[in-house]
Amino acid sequence: MLSVITMQNAMDWGFEFLWEVFAAIDRIKHFPDAWQEFFEGIRRGLVKRFPYGVIYLVDGNAILIFGIAHLHRPPEYYISRIK
């Protein structure tokens, strides 16, 4: 049986993705050191249900978010874009 993707289904998935990204950012705010460093202070907090991560750096009391990245990319990809 084929599934039909409607505009409403696509919007629902988009809102769910956005919700999970905001939830990941909220977890990062509360537990900024919970995720492992993968390069000079840069960390990647995972987005639940989707293969994405929030790339960020803790700088004193601030959290700098560099972007939302697909997990299938090697970490070197993010590092070259951040520098």
C-alpha cells in the first residue's frame, strides 16, 4: 500500500521537527556539558526522533549555537564551516 504525502502531512512533520529541535535546545540550556566535545569545546546535542544534532559551544554563561546538522555528515564538515 502506498502512502500519500499531503501538504498537511509535510507541515505536521515540519512542526514536529521544529518542536524536537527546540526541546534539544532546552536540554542543552539546562545541561550544557551533558554531550561530549568533538572539537575544541564544540559539542553536539541530539535531536530526538530525527537524525540531526544541535552544534554548539559553551562560552562562559552563554551558549553559542552554530547550527542544526544532519548526523550522517562527518564532524570535520561542521568544523570547517565554523572556523
